[in-house]
Amino acid sequence: MIDGAVVESWYRLLVGEEFRVVMRRLDNHVRQNKVMPTIFDLVEKPRPEHNKNVLRQVAEWEEVANGGPRPRKY
């Protein structure tokens, strides 16, 4: 039995996630595992390749390597 505090915690942590994505991950987890999922199993994990600042950072590294201006602080 899951108590109310657990439900509230899960709600707070999952409220910003897309419902269909969470349900698809839950379905996949249940098919592949015998244990209950954790929040981490259901939420979208940050992926470094989605970081749009990488290209800017590479350009700054190239400028510094070529003796150009110093990088900006973000």
C-alpha cells in the first residue's frame, strides 16, 4: 500500500513531465522489470546533445586557442 505522502512526492516530482511520456516509460518498465519503478525511471533524463550552448562554447575555445578574446562568464 502506498501512503499519501508518497503519492504527493511523486506528484510534485512528475507534475512537469508529459503524461504520455511518463505512461509509456511506466509501461515499458513494467514489461521489463519485476520491481517498482523509481522517479528516475519515469522522468526525462537530460541529454548533453540537447545542450545548445555547446556550439557557442566550442567557438569560444577556438578563439582562445587562436589567441582571440577571452571567454565570457555565464
